[in-house]
Amino acid sequence: MAITKKFLKTKPVCKVKFELPKDEVENGESVFLVGDFNNWDTSTTPMKKLKSGKYTVTVDLATNQDYQFRYLVGHENWLNDTDADSYEPSPYADTDNSVVSV
């Protein structure tokens, strides 16, 4: 897993690239990035499968904020990012959400 941040000089925005390795995903499963930035909508931010087998998506996030997120693989498998900046307890279930700080 990887998170890459690119801060824009002209706007208070950070382009954040999220990557999920192919060994985290069963063949043919869909992957979505779900979090505060998309109101936890499980269908608005699909990740694209690259030729290498990795899944990736880049989102523009306002700076000076923390965002909780998780990956949804298939329709029911939730994953945290091992490269997250921190983790926060989830209000739904006995687990944590990943956090990215920009």
C-alpha cells in the first residue's frame, strides 16, 4: 500500500494518490476508496486497475485537514492502509479507520 502527496503551490489543495497492491485484491474484484472526502459513499471513488495489477486513484483534498478512509474490496471486504498517517476508532464495528493528513 502507498500514499503519495503532491501539494499544489497555487491552491490550498493536495493531490493524494492511493495505491493498493494486487495481492490485496482477489482477481476481478472492484475496489473503491471510501472516506470523509466522499461522504463514505461506496460507489463514487472507484480505483483503477493498472497493467501491473495495482489499483490506484488520485483525489484532490483541501489542505490542513485529516481525512478518515478505508478501501472497499468487492462488496464487503474493508481494508485499512498500512501507510496511513494514523488510525482512528470507527464508530461502526470494532475496528479503526485509516487517516491521511494533508
